[in-house]
Amino acid sequence: MIRNATSALAVFLGLGALALSASWPGGARAAASQWWTNEHGAVRLIAASNAVGDAGTLRLGIHFRMNDNWKIYWRSPGDAGFPPQPDWSGSENLGEATLSWPAPARFSVIGLETLGYSGEVVLPVDATLVAPGRPLVVRAKIPYLTCDDVCVPYVADLALRLPAGGAASSLETALIERFAALVPRRGPGLPIRVASVAAVGGDVTRALEISIAADAPLSRPDIYVEGPEGWAFGAPDYRIGADGTTAFARIAALAPPKGGGSLAGREMRFTVVDGVRASEQALTPAAARTASPAAAPPAETGLWLVLLLAVAGGLILNLMPCVLPVLSLKLVSAMGHGGGERRDVRTGFLASAAGILVSFLVLATGVAGFRLAGETVGWGVQFQQPVFLVFMAIVVTLFSANLFGLFEIRLPGTVSDMAVGAGGHGKTGVAGHFLTGAFATLLATPCTAPFLGTAVSFALSRGSAEIYAVFLCLGIGLALPYLAGAAFPGIATRMPRPGPWMVTLRRGLGILLLGTAVWLVTVLAVQLGTWSAVAVAAALAVLLLGLVLARPGTRRTPRLGRGIAGVAGAAALALAIWPGSGSVKATAAAAHWKPFDRQAIASAVASGAVVFVDVTADWCITCQVNKALVLGNETVRGRLAGDGVVAMVADWTRPSDEIGAYLKSFGRFGIPFNAVYGPARPNGEPLPEILTETAVLEAMDRAAGRSPRIAGR
């Protein structure tokens, strides 16, 4: 009884204190009209103070809430729609009411580009009083359009009364100020701004070329253009400069009015937005009869050159260390053609080439899909996914077991033998050749060859069509040795006929593939933790045991062996999906390497230091080669550990939006990537994918402002 009475008294006193604080002079109170609601949202008037006070101006707001998927429009709606247009007539003691517009979002639907707001927005209003100190009655009729799949017009009828007396912040002050902070800034000292703008097309403007500058690195800038009446503009096609703080955009002029002529010399309004940063400028475009190479994104005419580079990069990829394990399959396949028919040889090589091309098209589809979904994409990023790593480890283990002669898979019909040189008289069927090509593609993706990085970066900075074209040419380059074999089958048929000597060769190459499986498990340890990786390794060992029990010629245990192998493979995949609580292993690095900190680069350079950034990953074989042969050699290691040098390592073994954005700022979408900063290179100088001691040391000298030299010579 006492406890109940005490609780009731506490509740009563709490409610009394709340009521007292709301009525105390200067206490915060609500200052808002009733919600005007409909089936698609609601709108009300709010004020930043609960009384008019002595000032001649007040901060008000029009507060919209939209249901899911519904939106309203910005002051310049784009290709369709119209914005809220408040009518303040009928208000008492209200002079002028100036409406401000927070930076909008872009909505692209079925080819239409519109600008507006979804979810919630407050449009700040600066109100001037006719007679300061007297009560204010605000009445507003607000026609507006709200849209989802269809558009519905409404006219909200709102009223708000603020009494005379001392003003104090209301409960809505923070809400108004939150959206007021999103209103684009004007005037000098803008944190993000249009540096220059030019009208392209001569007498009739066809596009605008715009240069953007920012005080901090850009992420996803956008530009909203408001031109003379009748003009419309598309979404910008932009690229971010190598320094990350500049961008160059080209915006097409859509459906200019009849006889619209040129926009050169005509004042326009530009709003540039990047995240929470936004600015607004009134600028007059200069005349530019043709596109400026410095300001425009890569031109379409460069596509053919990029495609040639992609073919060259794919061809060189055959020589990179990532593809070395696949050489075992290539070698066994080629040896299997010894003494064979030219027709069979040609068919086998063409099937391998088809496996490569189909795999590259599948990769292009995945990359294009993730890019459209706004995900970070890049060359080899599938190796950041534990499920993919385990799947590849299982496949590599199966291929090695096949080379050991532990199993053989036969398919019905014309595609009869998937075994890679196993059983079946040492011959490989069409499906086996196809899988060899597909396998080569998957294992090639952690490597970067010369020309490949340029081609992939071009594709990922453009649209889906360019992605498919570039990836197809990469596949053609990787498949060229197979296509050459198909064109000249006599080379393969003159090889020695298969015999007992191939058994020893196959076993040696099987050991090489098992080494690849071990490497994949070590990469998995970084992502899932040591114990999870050990569990996956144990599952793979059990899988091999099952294949031993099920090997050809075994009479009593084939069914048991196949069951054990299947359960072990499923368990390995399950461990990747449900990694458990294993602690994630940190990538080992020498003492002079510091974790990547993009914000610390500028301060280090300002103090006179040289900063070396190494973007790497445990699954990137080229990165490991660079580290072993160049970054780890005595001369370069001593320079990186010396005074006045900051060495940073950005580990991309696991997904990182920060590292992905950093790569994108240089127009790169794959690794290895290295950049050097210094007093003479404050925006960074990217290095080639394949490092050399000379390239690293000379770049560091240039960044420091010294004449290039080779240390120690």
C-alpha cells in the first residue's frame, strides 16, 4: 500500500513539474498549428519561438511529412511536378515571408529527372512583422503536389497564432534549424563550389561543362541547374579528379525552347551538393564551342582505345601469378591432345575460350548490377566475400583431387566427361574444357596486369554498356592462347602421346592446386578469424578423405565416401555463412606501417612529410608480389621507415567504403594501388600497378620536391 502510494505521488509530482516547466516564463513550449492530413502525408506550420517578443523578424517553418515512397518537389522540380506555393494572404501583422529550400534529392524514374524531398522536410520561412511586439496570426493556403506512381494535388489550409510577450525557443526550434542547416550556402568562403562553367555548342547550347572545387574530398557530388525559362537539364556525367577535391561534369541541355540559342553570357543559378555540403551560386557561363578535354569526362571516341587496352591487359593476365595454378590445367589439357584428332583439339580449345568469355560476361552482369544498386564495386572484390572464398577453395580441392585420380564425373549425352584429364584415357570432354576456362577467369580476378587497371577503371566509371564491352574484351585477351590453339591445332597434336609419365605430372600439378586452396583458407582467416578458417580447412580435409573412400575401384565404401564428401563441402559453406565468434586476425605489417587515415594525410604533408599509401589485400596476388619484391626490399623499406616519411597501409581484404571511396577519388576500382604525397605533390601521385624500386623512390623524391634519385646509389 505504501509502495503504491509512493509511486502515485512520484508520478503526480513528475507531471506537475512537467506542467510547471512548460508554463514557466522562458520555458520551451510547442508552437505549431494542427496537422493538415491526407492519405499520403501531412503538413503543418511551426515556429521557432512561442511568442513574438520584441524583434521584427521570426523564424517559421512549413513541416511536411510524406508516407513511404511519396515525395514533394523542390523550387525547380525538374522534368515534372510543381513545388509548394504558399499564399499568406489573410495573415495578421505579417509583412514579408521569405521561403528557403533545403538541398533536394534527385529522383530518376523512366527517363524523367525530378528534384524534391521524401520522408520529412521543413521549409524554413523568415517572417517580417508589420508591428513588432504585437501578436502574429499566420494563415497559409499551400497548393502542392505529392507523387509516387501517380501524382495527387492538394491545397493545405493552415493557421498559427503567436501571442505578444517575451519570446523563447519552442520545442520545434531544433527541427527548423536542422533543415535550415541543409539550405545551400551563398557568398564567399563556400566549402564546395562551382569553379567554372562553360556553354558548349556554339550558337545553340547543347551542354554545360562545369568544374567543381571543394575544401574536403568529394564523395557523390550532384549539380542542379536553373536556367532561363523553358530550359531543362539532365543529370551530370562527372568524374572526380585525382586529388579528390575537384570534379569535372558535363550536363546535357534537354529540350531547349524553340530558338533558345546559347546560354553563354546569360546568368544562371547553380546548386552543387555533396552529402550535407551544399552551395548556391549565380554564374554566367562562358562560351566554349567544343568540349574541353580538361573539363569533360572521358570522350566516347576513347572507347576503342580502351577496348584495345582491355584485350592487351587480358592477354598479359595469362602471365600473372594469379593464373599460375590454372597453368596446371592448361598443361594437362594440352598434353592430353598429343596424337589426337585436329577436330577434337580445336573443339577443346574453343570450349575453354567459351568458358572464359561466359565467365567474364557473368562478372560484368554482377558488377553492373551492384553498381546500379549503389554498392562499391571493383576488380576482384568478390574475394572480400567469405562464401566465395570457401566456394573457390572447394572447387580448387575438387580439381586437385581430380588430378590425383580420386574421382571422375560423367554427364549423360554428348557432354560425357567433365574430368580434367582423369580416367577416360587422359582426354578432357567439352564440359571439362569449358570449366577450365571458367576456373581460369575466377582465379585471375585477384591480379592486376598492365593496361587492365585503366580498362576496368574506365568501365566502372561509365555505364552498363561500357562495362560489358570492356569485360568482354578482357575475356578475349585472356582467351587468346586458347583461340590460337584452336587456329593452329597441329601444335598440340604433335605433343607426346599421353602415357604413364602423365601420372607423375598430374600429381605434381595437383599439389600446386592444393597450395592454392591453402592460400584461400589463409585469406579466409583474415575475414572470419583463425578458428573459423581452421574449421573450413578441416572440412576440406574431410572432403578429400571422402573422395579417397569413393575413388574409382573401391567396392565397399563409394557411397559412404560420396556422402562424407558432400557433408564436408556443405559444412565448409555453412561455416562461411555463419562464421561464429572467431576473432578476426589483423593483417601483419612492419612497425613503420601505420593504418590508413585519409584525414591525416593533409596534416602530415603540411608538416613537410612524404606520405606513401599502399592499398592492398591478402587476396591480391599482385599486391603480395609488389610487397615482396619492391616494398619489402632493403632499399625501399629503409626509405619508408626513415625520418620525414609516413607509410600507410589500407587493407581491403574485407569490404571498406572508406577505401572504396579513396580509390574512386583517383578513378581507380581495383588494386594494387599506391600513391605518394608530399609538399610538392599535395594531391597525391598514383604509381603503376606493377611497382619497381626506381618508380617508388623517384616518386618519393618528386613528392618531397627533390630531384629524382635512387637512394643508396
